[in-house]
Amino acid sequence: MHQFLEAASIAVQAIWSNKLRSLLTVLGNVVAVTSIIAVVSLVQGLNASVKDAIQSQVGADSFAVIRNPPTFTREQATRAASNPRVTLEEAEALRNFGGHIKLVMAEAGGGGQAKYRNESLDSLQIRGVTREYNLLATTRIERGRPIGAREFDDSRPVAILGWAAADRLFGMVDPIDKVFTLAGTHFKVVGVAEKKGAILGRSQDEFAVIPLGAFQKIFGSRQSLSLTVTPTDPSATKLAMDDATVAMRVARRLRPKDKDNFGVVSADTFLDLYNQVTSGIFAILIGVVSLSLVVGGIVIMNIMLMAVTERTREIGLRKSLGARRRDILWQILTESVTLSTFGGVIGTGLGFGVAQIISHFSPLPAIVEVWSVVLGVSVTAFVGLFFGLYPATRAAKLDPIEALRRE
């Protein structure tokens, strides 16, 4: 430990005596680490945002039964295109199946114009849902009330607006019990959903939720439904998915050898799909940015070789006074690692700053992870160690008599 502190002290003195050269030496590492940390922070932020978006739509513990599952080949896409529509009768079949299925909400989606006085939204997301919507964990009403059971049964023209939709249509006016036009039909606002925010610049709060029957009066009843299924217990999600698969196969009278003509997907399904698509891209991106670390390491090696040449007499003098090969080796290595790590620390701070600036002026979110700080500093220390090894070995092998003879 004493030897390390002594070598570190000598290294810091050498760096401080050549400030400009030291700064230029670590500039490559600073740029490299800044780029890596910024990219990693943005990638982590993007992954977290996508995860939140998927779970807010499907639910962390829920899953969906849909007409077409995610496809990966043209053959799968062609086969899925002929799948029959998911119907209310099949939703009822899942409810009656029991097992690990707690509730089933049927939903249809569309878009249309919403108007109130002089304000309008041209492409508002419209969700037609069944009464189970009120029981979902993702349903949160900030103002007003949920749609009542009788209103669902009678398909009454009532709506729950997303926070942003209510704000843009009504402004400072209290929207509760106000009548507005939705896809050419008059609806009364009974509630406003809790604010969810935006994902990648796209608002999650511009929507209207109406009874499924009212939705079908506007858009027709031939649209395929999506069934959101909640298990009896979060730990039984996989069992509930198996129950839903069996219930759908029975309802569709599929034989044992027939393939499923529907999809049963959870939030994890979409997250896995997203990871499959993006993980390779992100790895290549980070790998390309990391190449600049090699350039920074080569610069450090060249500077350290020059420093060894300039300090030949100093090294010879230290050896003549009793310094061993490993002492000289340790001194040069410590100086190289200190230089490189210094650049890593600066680059880490700048990387977080760049990520935050990009996040502020664009829809890309940024998340600072502790492991990325450790990674940035550790990698630069390794670069300094690796590329400082050759100059340190050369310095350690110098003959003290020959070194002292040099001018």
C-alpha cells in the first residue's frame, strides 16, 4: 500500500508538472467516455420508457388475448392474417372458464375528431371498453367518477377523457358533465383520467374511454376485440395464460393438432420482442463508440513512451540509488493509469451532462445508472494499464549506467 501511494504521488507530480500535455493526452479518453456514458444513459432511459409504456397499456400482471400475435416471418404473417376476429362471446367464454382467470375486459380501438365549442382534436384515440375497465389496476380517475355499470349495459354516450385531451378541449373550464362531440356523436364527460405523461414525445393522455356498446354504434360491431385478462394472483399469470389458451381453443373448436389462430401476449412478450429488435443495434452502437477508447489508449502509450525517453536520466538515477525494476514499472504504470482514469472521470461527468441536455431538448429520456459510472471509470483504468504496460516495461529494462550517460 505504501509503494502504491508513493508511486501515485510521483505520478500526480509528473502529471501536474506537464498540465497541457496531460490534458491533451487524456482528451481522447474524455471524448470516448463522454460518448459511451451519454449513449448508455439514453439507451437505459429509452428502455425504461418503453417498459413503462408497455406495462401501462397491458398491465404489469395482466395479459392480452388478441387476433394476431407478433410475427417474425412472412409465413407467420400470412397465416395470422386469416385469423378470425376476437368476439364478445369468446370474452364470456374466458370469464366462464374460471381457473386462474379473475376478470376479462373486452376492448375495441379507433380514432376520431373531438370538439367542444371552438376547440377540437382531430385524431383522438377512442377506446370502447366493457365494465371490467373500472377494475383494472391501470385505471385511475383524477376527477369525476368512473362509468357506471348501468351506463355500460345501456351503451350510454358517456366518456372518460385523458388528462391532456380534457386540458386541450376544455382549458380552464371544468369538463365534468360537459357535453362534447366525439366522432360526430354527443358524449357527456363523467371523468378525467390521471395524468400519465409522454413517451418519446408522444402523449399518453390524449384518449377517450367510452362503453363498448356506444363505440360499436359509431364504428360498427365487426371490429376484432382485444381481451385484457387479469389473473387471480400475480404469481399465477403463466397459469392464467394457459387457461386462456385452452378456453379460446375450446371456444373455437380447434382440434389438438390445429395451431392457435389467436395470440396470448403479456407485457413480457412485447418487452422480449423489443429487446430482440434493439439489443443488437444498441450493442453495435456502443461498440462503435467504444473504438475511440482504443485511439485514446494509443495516444497514452505514445505519450508515455516519449515521457520515458525524456526521463531516462531520472530513471537511471533512481535505479542507481536502489530502485528495483518493479519500482520503475509500478511508477510508469501508475502514471498511465492515473492519466487514463482522470480522463474517464471527466468523461463520465460530461457524458451525463450531454445525456441530460439531449433529453431536455428532445423526446429521448436519459437515466443515470450507478453501474455505468463504475464501468466508465473501470474501463479507462484498464485502458491505462494495458497501453501503459509496454512503456513501463521499456523503462524498467533501462540500464542505469547507460541511462546516466545520456544527455
